[in-house]
Amino acid sequence: MKHFVEAVWRGTKGVLDKENGMATPSSIRNKIRRFYGAWERENHTTLPAEVKDSLAPFIKGELKDKVGAKSHQARYDISNNKELRSHAGTSLVL
């Protein structure tokens, strides 16, 4: 499974890392979680929890270093974005 995750990472283009275009660890974790869910639905079975739980630390640590990706925390300024400021008809006070 770890080889599959690495192949997914190397084949995924990232938008947050402008330097080398690599996907972030969070993007890959999300992609792998969606894969798990689809695979489990398709095969009417579940993957063992130890398999699922072991990949998050692997993605954020060893594999991130191996592929040369960077963790990236997106920071958004919502002060001028009306859609982001409003939620369910109420506005945040900024």
C-alpha cells in the first residue's frame, strides 16, 4: 500500500507548492481516504484499521521527506470575501 501511496503522490500535481509543483501531505491523505472509501464500497468489505492508521504518519513523515514535498498551511484572508464571511445567512463580525 505504501508503494501505491507514493505513486499517487508522484502523479499528483500540486497547486500550493509553487516551487516544484508537488502536492501537499494533506492533499495526498485526502486522496487516499477517498480511495479507501470507494474501494470499500466497491468490494463490500473494509480495510484493516491498522493499514489505514499506519499511512497517515507515513505520508506526513517518511514519504514527505522521500518525495521532497513540503507541508503547506494555507492562510486565507476572508476580510474582503463576502461568501466566506457569511454562513447560513449570518455574517461574521470582522
